[in-house]
Amino acid sequence: MYSSLFQQWIGNIRRFFASRNLLSRLILINMAVWILLLLAGSFLFLFQSESGTHEVVRFLAVPADLQLLLQRPWTLLTYMFLHERFWHIFFNMYMLYFSGKIFLEYLTERHLLQVYLIGGVAGAILYILAYNTFPVFAAAIAQSAALGASASVLAILIAIAAYVPDYNLNLAFFGPVKLKYVALVFILIDLLSIQSGNAGGHIAHLGGALAGFLFIALGKQSATTKKNTFRLHDLFSSIRKKQKHGFKEVHRNRRPLTDEEYNLKRMEKQKEIDNILDKIAKSGYESLSKQEKETLFKQSKP
């Protein structure tokens, strides 16, 4: 029994990485950087380097010191793919897989990459601002540096929790739990852990969480407003495009619809999409009929 479960688990992992989607690539990049760092450590050890991989990590991790940051601007990007300890990368990649799978049920790979990068940069910025603002960190600025994908991962989790807050998760020992409560627990843990030894890391997590929430909140706002002054990477461009071009599609060779008729038709279409999303949340994407999948695909096209 256990051998068959293990084989099934290995088979699922193989299929996941063989799919070559963006989520698997992000995980592979993080793992590759971690393995290369280990190999570099072994290489430096053979040459009796006293610093080991310390200088390599310092070169890629984002520093709290503003002058050093100006000399190493690339660290705003490289730090979010950098890990030193096994359990650090293990939990980050597990959370990335878990939240990324849910994210891709509703949004696209492009949005996933955007949230990962924006969340990582936002986490780094909040970390740097905190260390250069609050007196408690003044003595540690010169030696402090942040690394890890945690801010990016939390940005993805908070983003999808904001998008489908009532998505149900079956957690061991807890049973069905809504995604919004899981997200709130992670935020609360980081808020309460700022006084711990990894204050900078928890502050960066909160920066990523804020970025993930704003990505969805501002995207929804830009989709519902009639003004074109702000669009967050066309997150909800399908809704906007439908509002813009729906008149030509509906009225061809027939009398124009009244405002009331048009709004009623649009509400009926939105209700159909909402019903499909509810079905996905309850039974998964595979439970959709072919027609429902086609409807959802047409709605998501930019």
C-alpha cells in the first residue's frame, strides 16, 4: 500500500515538472540556485576559503544598507530566488506549489509571474524602508541582508485569497477551511513574529502580502471603473474588453439594445461565470463540462 502511494506521489511530481508550466519553472529555478550555492560551498571548502559561500550570498542577497544597495541593484531581483538552508527552501517551495496551483485555476501564468516578482520587490522595499526608518534596526543596517522567496510566495497566496476568499481547503485535523482564513493566519504570524530574531524577514513577508492584495484589489477597481486612467497589467482586461466591444457583437444586424437590456444581458453572463467559478471551488476544474470550459476560456481571453 505504502509503496503504491509513494509511486503515485513520485508520478505526480514527474508529471508536474514535465508540464513545464511557469509554476514548475519557478520552483526549478529556486532549486537550481540552491544546488549551485551548495556546489559553490563545496568548491570553496576545497580551497580552504574562510568565507565559504558567505560572500556569494552577500553578493546576491538584498542589503538593508542603501549605499550598498545602490552598488548592487540586481539584488532586488536575485534575493527572491536565493536560499541557504534546506528547510527554508523546502517550505517556500511547498507553499509556492500549494498557492500557485490554486492561483492558476483562476488566473494566468503571466499574472503568476507578475505577482511573484512584484511581491518580491515590494517585500524588499518594505524591509529596506523599515531598517532605515525604525531606530531598533539602526545598529544592524550595515550587516543585514534579506534572502528567500517568502515575500513572493506570500504575495501569491494573499492574491488568490483576495480573488477567491471562500475557496475551501481540506486541511488535516481541521477539515474544510476557507482560503481567506488561511491567508489571515499567515499574516498574523508574521505580525506577531516581528520581535523574533528574523524581524527583517517577517517585514518582507508583509510587504509581499500587501503587494498581492493590492494587485487584486486595484485590478478589480480598474475593471469596474469607467475611467481608463489606471490598468494593472490588464488583470481583468477580458471584462473591460467585453464592456468596450460588446455593443458591436450584440447589435449586429438588429436594433440597438436599451441600457436596461444591455445591463441585464451582461448581468446574466456574469452570473453564468460566477456559477462556473463556484463549481470549480467545490469540485475542481475537471468537473466542468466542455461547454463550461469553453465559456470560461472565452471570458479569460484578453
